[in-house]
Amino acid sequence: MFFKGITKRWFFNCFGAIVLILIIVECVLAFFIQSFFYNSVEKAMIGRANGISSIFLEDKEYSETEFSIKIRNYIINFQDENIKGLIAFNSRGEIITATGSVQSEEEVIKDYNESKNSEDNIAFFTGNLSSGEKVMTVTKSIVDQSGKHMGAIRYITPLEAIDNTIFWAIFGSILVGVFVVLFVVMASSFFIKSIVTPIREVSKTSRRIALGDFNARLTKRYDDEIGELCDTVNYMAQKLSESEKMKNDFISSISHELRTPLTAIKGWAETIQMSEEKDIEMNKKGLNIIVHESERLCGLVEELLDFSRMQSGRIILNLDKIDILAEISEAVYMFRERAAYENKILLYSEPEMLSPVLGDKARLKQVFINIIDNALKYTPSGGVINVGVREEHGFINIMISDNGCGIPENHLPHVRDKFYKANKTQGGSGIGLAVANELVLLHSGTLDIKSEENIGTVITISIPVADNNQENDQIMS
């Protein structure tokens, strides 16, 4: 279960690259270790070989016998624990004396001839002898001051000890590399676990939230991107919980709103149906109530349809240059009778003339109806609702104010949200203001709300006036 996902990708990408790099480093390091030790031995032997020349640089010529005696004395008195064998040659390439490793004649003559013919009088060899022993040899041709070739001497160093030293040095570097790999694995495992575990918790909690458990929360352990993700998921769960609560409240509220007119319609229809006597006045009253409640039902259904269109982006505006005063006046007129019946005062200050606006008559009228309806709904008996209109700076401003219960400050930022109801004691679907705000925005306008609790509310709708160059059009938003 652990070796999958991010861990698997890390293993094949990062860990694989780290191991490959370490292998390359180890190979390069092994090459340099071997080259360092072999070069050190080679330089030491060449130094020894070059030192032999100083013995035969005296201002005299040696006979073959004198050379043989002197070279034998040199070999007898030679002391260097690193050089395990010496071979001395005369001018004809014949071995005068030899110590140490046994070598075939072919091996020594080849190096003798090479040193004799080389510019620096040195021949170098590294490899296995015919006996199987691995050695490094330096053959130095000896020349007197007159340039006469007197003979040669061959220094032999077995490489077994050097190779063992090289092996342990390389083995030590490999061991260090293994420890590095183990450290990387342990550190990376801890780091990956610190990422994978919270992500799995996020995934598990997200599934719970998706299944409707909006109380599920994540514990924030790190103050980094993972912690920020936890905060985001918790915030999402909180908002979903609030939305779910508002949705349930909306369903409960709209069910009540739909049941009330249906109950009245059903009740009066049954009353008229069961009435034995032809009571014209009662039937007329009942029919009026049925018509009124049917219109109320139609209004609720239309509001729900508008909300659905708004959610899916399918609200269509039939734009035209219109006289917005006509729509405001008609909306106010619709509520005069209701205001009088509820003992509320509805005031309307109508200006003489306003510039036309580019808008949808039905939709703008719907906005004014929703706002005035809310103002009447939340204004107590004896209260005043005032509708004013004025043109300023290229905008038509419609101000609808009341001296009702007002909106608490903590609710004010949310009253335009869908399903949100600041006052749950009043009826209504909770989507009227959201639809009105969306329609105003589609007209390139603004809907501003100012309210103080127990003082009242002022809603200002601003719609831009139509430009002279604008033509009749129809847009879909």
C-alpha cells in the first residue's frame, strides 16, 4: 500500500536518479583512486631509476667489469621496502644479477630494448608476469657522460599490496555511498510520509464530505501548503454545511409558501363546490381569493424558474430603449392597495422626465416588485415605504427605503446570497433579492443595500442611461 502513488513516482524518478548518480560517482572515484596509487608508485620508481644515473656520472669511463662490480654493489646495498626486485643488465642486454620476482627472458629483454631506444632512457610496464604475479616495473638505461650505453637496471614492485589498499579505499567509498543512499531513503521516507499521510486524510475526509458528512474536519499539522490545503478543505466543508442548511431552510420555507396558497385555493374550491345555496357574494369572494392565491403561486413558480435560469446562466434579456418611469410607476401602483390594507404608507416621488435606459421592461419591473414587496413585508403597521427616482452622472437611481426592522450588520453581506434569509420569522423563498441583484447586474447596474437594525433599510438600484448610439438588441446572459 505504501509503494504506490507519490512514493512510487519518487522511487522511479528521484531515488533512481540519486542511485544512478552515486554509481557514476563511485566509478569515477574508483578510477581516480587507482590512478592516484598507481601514479604514486610509478613516480617513486621513476625517481629511484633516475637516481641511479648520479652514481655513474663521474668523470671517467667504466669498463664492463667495473660497471658490473659497481652495479652489483648498488643492488647489494639497495634498501627500499617498496621495491621487491632488481635486475641489472650489461651493455649487451645480458642479466648481470637479479633479485626478487622470477621473470622470463622475453619480458625483461623487451623492456631493456625499449629503455635503450627511448629518449628518456626509461621503459615502464604494469601487468602480470608469466608467473601470474601482478607487478609494476621501471627499466632505466644507464649512459655515461660520453653518451655510451653501459647497461640497464630494472626495478620491480609487486602490486598486490597496492591493489589491496585500492580495494579497501574503493570499498570504503562504496560503503559511504550506501550510507548516503540509506540516509536519503530514510529522510525521504519521512518527508514523503509527511506529505502522503495528510493527503490520504484529505482524500478520506473529502469522501465523507461528498457523502454528506459536512461536520467532517481535518487536523492541521503543518503550517505550509499541506496545512493550507487542510484549511481550504475545512473552509469548503463549512461553506457546504452552511449551504446545505440554507438549502434545507429554503425547501422548508418554499414548501410553506406553496402550501399556504394551495390550502386557500383548495379550501375555497371545496366550499364553493359543497355550497347548496347560490350565495353569489360568498362565491365571488371565494373566487377572488382563488385568483389572488393562484397569482401568488404563479409568482412563486416564476421566481423559482428565474432562479433556476440564473443558476444555469440562461436568463434572457430582451433589451430595448425604455422609459423606466413607467415600470417603476406600475410596480408602485400594484402595491398601493396592499399598503393601505396593511395600514402602511407607500410614498412615491415621480420626476417629470428621465432619460431612457437600455433594458428589459419585464425584468426591471420584476426587480422593482421584489424590492417593494420586501419593504412592505418587513415594515410594521403604520410604517412608511418611500420610493424615489433621480438621474445623476449618467445613471438612473431608484431608492426604495423603509423604516422597518432593518438588517443586522452581520447578515448584511449575505442578504444577496441564494437561499439566505436574515429574518426567518417572515415568509418568502429567500431567493427574491438574489434574483433581483442578478437582473440588475445583467443591466450593467448595481444594487446597493444600506440598513440599520430597528431603524430601516435603503436599497438603491442604479441603471445606466442609454447611449444615443445604442440600438435595440437582445442578449443572452
